[in-house]
Amino acid sequence: MTPPRSLIAKTSAVSAATLGSRVLGFARDVGTAAVLGAGPLADALMAALSLPLLARRLLADGAFNAAMLPALAKAEDDTQAAAVANATLALLGTLLTVLALAGALAMPVIMMILAPGFSEGGERADLAIACGQLAIFYLPLAGAAAVLGGIANAAHRVLLPALAPMLANAVVLVAIAFLLLEGWVATPAAAMVMAACAVISGIAQMMLMMVAAHRAPASLRLNAGFAWAAARRVLRASGPALLFAGLPQLRLLIVAAMVSSVPGAVSALNYAQRLIDLPLGLVGASAGAVLVPLLTTGRARRPGVETTRAALAALAFALPAATGLLVLAEPIIAVLYQRGSFTAQDTAMTAALLAALALALPAQGLEKIFSAAAMSHGLTGAAERAGIVSLVNAAVLAAGLGLGIGPTAGACAVALSACYGAVRLGLVLQGAGHLALSGDVWRQARGLLLACLAMAGVVLGLAWLWPSPGAGFAAALRLGVLVAAGMATYGALWLLLRRRLAARAGDA
């Protein structure tokens, strides 16, 4: 059945807004690197922004909708829906405001937990505390924006909520332009301005969401009252979705804490993670937009097969992305970041961390698919346990590898933790009959791996024949050619392997 034109239009609009946000996000990170580099100042800012970034990942990127939209849909009428929205905003806003106030007061202790390697009373620690005390007030703003966005989405208004991340990035870019024009480069004042931008962007997002939710059926109104019991159910139900939405960021926080004693490691880790977020976010979007509705509405004739197909699709995207980021880590970082305060030494450290994080991308993609399938089938408890144990594994491995060997080894803990999570969730689904791993599936997975290995060989060979010209346009051109050659190799080989598999199936 062909989707309605309105659905296609809305999906296209959201996709375009998401792509625009990612582009602006890269521009924001490039600007931040130019202003602060990857040294002590950037370390302090990244540590201070870790909690606001986590809140944004959990609340502002749509994961909260998984709990709020069903509650609004179950309301008997618009007045009851408004009462649910009123109470949810009041509860979540009060909780996050209290947490923000407590966090501001306890910021020295929080920084000792998030960045224990920062010397107490040193430049990084003092600046991180000051920036953190300012940026943490993004939390209640993110909560209000999440509730208002849910009200708008319940009324099928998707464009303005989808533009909110773009608006947040635009606010930061304006501040970066101001800092560069004023010459406030590599200064503590620049870091404080960037921390203040987290709060300003939160205000801008909340105001945009207010416009999006205006006069929606469930829009906030005092005469509707407060449905406290329904709101408490919303907050409880949001736990699993928020856990899996935040797993990449939580793992990053753990690794950053373990390697924070190395100057520049925290900021380099965050710059590298931004490049992982793009392919990982697209895999997560496919799980939420395609697989979950298919499973929850009962339209999947063979749920196990559909989940397996979604997992293969995730691998078909994540494996080549991981391979490309792994073999081209240094030229990617050099072209994107190496300017201003970001030095060649910063490039080397960030590239090593990017290569380590790239190893985790396929497993994290499978985690997205398997967790969405598990929760759609009511296996929430098992999924939660798998996620929590994987975080414990990340902490143990990051402590052992990061403290014992160094930041790059510590970043490898993300891959090992994600592999455990993906395997554990896969076993849960297979045991419940919701994952079909046939011989054909393994052959396709093997074909994907072979295509990626061939792609890596071609890219490395071309890189050897065409040595790096340094920086500037020539370096960007070389990187573009290498990426294009890798994509062409992978695409051609994967199509060839698929045809062979299809012919074998036909002969059988």
C-alpha cells in the first residue's frame, strides 16, 4: 500500500531537517575546535557540557515521545490529554529544576566524578566547574521542550520540532562567529560563552516548541487540571527508551572519566564521537521510523524475519561507515578540524580515538535495532538488564584499558561493551522467537564483511599511491576521492554478492 502523500511529505521534511541539523552540528564542532582546539580549555568545556549533552540526547532528540505519545493517545478527550500534558510538564520540569540547582551546588563533586583526572584547583578543574554551573540549567529547558514537542507530535506537527536541533546549533554558530571576530580564541572567556550558549539554545528550542504546540488538542491549559497518575506512568515508561537512547553518550562519559588525566583526551574523544553520531543516528532513525511501527501495529507477518532484515540493513550501512572512519581517521580529522587552535598533535590524538570508536559502530547499530525490537515485543526487562550490564562492562574495561594503557585503548572499551550488548539482546530475541538467523543471513553478513575488507584495501592502496598533501583544498580533494573510491568499491561488490546469493537461492 502506497503511503499517503502527507506522510511522505512529513517524512521528507523531517529527514531534511535532520540532515540540516547534522551539517550545522559538524560546522559547530569545527568552529569549537578552531576556537578552543583540543587542549585544557576544550577539555574543561567538554566535561562541563557532558550532562547537558546527555539531557539533549535523552530528551530533545525524541526518545521521550515513546512514553508520552501513547499516554496522550489513550486520553478520552482533548481536556484529559491536556491534563496529562500539564502534569507531565510540571513533574518533569520540577524534577529537572531541582536536579539543576543541586547539580550547580555540587558541581565540584560532579566534576570529580566526570573528570577525576583534572587536578583539583587546576585550570581545567576550575574552568570545568564554572562552565558546568552555568550549562547545567539547560536540563529543565530540555525537559520543557521534550513535553511541548510531544504535544506537537501528537497533533502530527513534525516540522518545527524537527527544526529545534538546527536552531540550537545555529545559536552556537553565531556565538562562535562572534568569538572569532573578536579574537577571543583559546581563552577561558570563550569557554564560558560556549557554556552560556547551551542555556540560550535551550531557551530558543523551548520557544520554538511552544509555537509548534500552540492550540494543539493536548496543548497546555490550566483549566484542564493535572492528571498526576498518568504523568507518573509516563515518566516510569520512559526509562527503557531513554536508557538505550543514551547508551552511546553514557559510554562516552565513562571513558572520558577514565582518561581525563591525559591533557586533550576529553575534548578529542568528544570530537571523535561527533563523527560516529551521524551514521549511528541514521540507524536509530530507521529503527524508530520503520521497524518499531511495523512490529507494534502487527503489520509484520513474520516479526523475526523483519527484525533480521532490519539488522542486516543496519550492518549494510554501519559496517562500511565504520571501515571508512577507521582507515581514513587521520585525513578526516585533519580536513574537518585542523585549523586555528586545533594543531597537528590534536589531529593525531583525535584520529586514534576515532579509529577506536569506529570499531564500536556496527555493534551499536545492532543494539539500536535489537533494543527497539525487544521493547516492541514486551521484552523490556531483559533489554534493560542487557543495557545496564553493558554499561558496567564499559566502566570495568575503560578503567582497565584506559588507566593501564591509554586513551585509545580506553576508547576500545566502547566497542567491547557494545558487542556484549548486541550479542545479549540478540540472544534474548532469538530465545523468544523474534530473531531468525538462517544460513542465508550468515552468508549475507559474510558478504558484507568481505565487501568492506575489499573497500579498505582499495582505499589504503590509493592512499599509499597518493600521499597526503598536507592541509587545504588539496587535502580535501584527496579525501573526497578516497571516500568516493571506497563507496564505489563497496557498492559494486555488495551488488555482485547479492546477485550471487539470489542466484544460489534460485538454483536451490
